[in-house]
Amino acid sequence: MSLRVIVTLLSLPAPLFAAGLQGSLQTQWQSQYISEGRDNLDGSSLYSVGGDLVMADIAAGVWQAWEAGGDYRENTLYAEYAPYFGEWNPYLNVSYLQFHPQDPDDVEVGIGVSRRLTTLIRLALDSTWSKQASGRFYALSAIAETPLWETVIVDLRLTQTYDDGYASEANDGLNNLEAGLQLTWNAIEGLSFYAGWQHSWAGEDVRRDGGQDESWGQIGVMGYF
């Protein structure tokens, strides 16, 4: 689970609730498990479930995923601090990851910041460090989010990434350019459905690793309490 998965889960459009302890539960299917521009499961799809609790600027959560028809499992525990300073939203998170059946466990630290430029567009800079890989990964995103109807929100993203020993130990450099579209329907209070599609154009770092351009989609349900 990359830092961008955590950021996505914590930033999905949500109905407004009263202040205090809040939480969410989410389940998702995605056609391929693509992260850092690479197909991690040779074309297999991935199911996942997750949940978090949020109090003010602090969140903690768990995420579990498994390969459709295969042996791969992934478990993640994470905690995040994400305060707001006007238009600026910095964050810091720490994750403990387990990969089954044979990859070693990992600890990752993510840090980043986003800033709203207009009512429609915001910029985000994300970075993560992996203890196992002893490397870093960076992503710069332009994000546009706007309601199509009263209960339907569209999210458009364009992200350029850079690998520094995180995804590939042998190669560093421009990793991939990724575009994404997501629609979220807030069906009733506390319940949302979403569907999305992404395309990744492989950069030099991905191609040196034997990767290529990738397209994939996902559908999911999220409940809030």
C-alpha cells in the first residue's frame, strides 16, 4: 500500500458530520493492482477493505487487500496527523505493512502538503520513505474537484512522479505520469458509492524495470459514522 492509497482513502469526498470522533468503512475492487506505475500482480485484480477513525487532525486506520484467485495478501496499519493552516493542508503519516506470502514487512513514512489555488483546483506534493527499500518516492499532483449534481462529485487528477530508490533499487528518475477520473455518489447520509479510471504513461524509471503504460479502474462503497 503506497502513501497515495492512504491519501486517497482519507480524502474521498465525504458528507459533513458534527465535530468529534468520526469513522469510515470502505470496500473496493480494482481491475489491476497498479502502484508507482507498475503492475504488482501480473494483471490480477485486487479486493480490499479498510477503515479508519478520525478525531480532529489525527486519524488511524487499517487496510487489508487480497489478490483475486491468488495467494497475495497485504495488510497495513497507519496513523496520520493532518492539520489545516488556512489554504494549506500538510500531513505526516506512518505505516506498518505486511506482504504475504513471502515479502518482508516494511515501515513507511509519508509527508506532504496540499494547497487550494481556486475553488476548483488544488496542488499536492506527496513523498514517502521506505525502510525496506531505503528509498523515497515523490508525486506532484494537480487535482480538480467539483459537484456535477447535488449528490455527485467528479475528481480529476494529473500526477507526475519521481523515484529515488523506492520502486526500483537499480534505477532512479522520472517514474510515470498518471491521469485519473473518479465519480462519487453520496447516495444517502453516511453512504457513498464511487467508480474511477486511471491511465499511467510509463517513464524511463518504469521502462528500465520492464514496465509499460497501464490502464485500470476501480469501484467501491464507503460508509461514514
